Amino acid sequence: MTYLRQYIESMIPIDDADWQKVTALFTRREYARGDTIFSAGDICQQIHYISSGAARIYSISTEGKDLTMGVNYNRDGIRLDPFCADYVSYLTQTESNFFGEALDACVVYEADFAALDALYESEMKWMKLARKISEGQLITIAQRVQMTHRLTAKEKYERMKQIAPIYEEVLPDYQYATVLGITPQSLSRIKNS
């Protein structure tokens, strides 16, 4: 959980006593490739920190299509959004539309959102951390929406290769295409051009 501490310290100063408060909230679990980390239909109550391995968040459309929304990755010194959860489900206390799935063997630390909320409310510095995390998520979502609506299929592919090349490595093409918001056929043409 070294990265988790570095992540927190990049936003607020903490000491060892503060770090103990954080680690006390998390429980270590292991998932094998293909295991479900959380399920659609449930109200998401936990955040999952991918300490090692790769996971994805996906949904199934009404037509039965698998739609990958994002990859959570922490392996070989490369980290890409290692927090896996459905924040909207938790915040609205409604059933999740998403699944979390291990793409390979994963070590995951899980914490209840309610326990994190209690920590955030205990001191101003924890509230500042919560605000900064929320702001980061908002920026990511806004950038993704802008990318989806403003760029051509080829531009989306090129941009994703720049900002998150790991997606192409860990996802089969049909899942990668859904992340880009294009068809698998379009992705195949782009890659072969």
C-alpha cells in the first residue's frame, strides 16, 4: 500500500499515526482472473484499492453488449486509477449498473465508504483529501466526456495511447473499443492503417 500513502501525501501531509488510521480501514483480499469484485444490482458500499494487478469496471447494455468503462491498474511500477468502485451507487444509495472484474490475479484492499466518510469528517485535513479526490474524479470524467464528443475515432485511439497505453495491453479489442466509444470494426481499421 506504499502507493496509497504516496497518493494521500501528494494531497495532504500525514504522519505515521494518520497512516495507521487509514490502514485500519482496509481489509486485504485476493482475486483470481475473472473473479467479480463487485456486482451490478448491489448498492456499492466499498472502495477497492488495486494494490497489484488489473481490474476493469464494465456494464452490460440492454442489448447485452459488454461495455468497459475503465481499467484499474497497478503493476510493474505503472499505476492507472487503482481505485475500483461505483461512487454514484454509493452516493445515491441506488443499485449499481456496473461490475468490477479482476483481469488477472489481484491483491485488493477494501474499505467501507461509510468508514471513509467518518474519517473525512473527523478533521479538516481529511475533508481536504476528500475534496481533492472528488475534484480529480470530476476532472477525469469531464475530460473523458470531452474526448468522446470532440474527437474522431482515430484521434480517440491516439489520445488513449498517449494517456493510458496499458488499456490496449490488458483489454481484448472488443472491450478496448467500448472504452473509446467506437465499434470493434473501427478499431481494427485504425490499428491496421
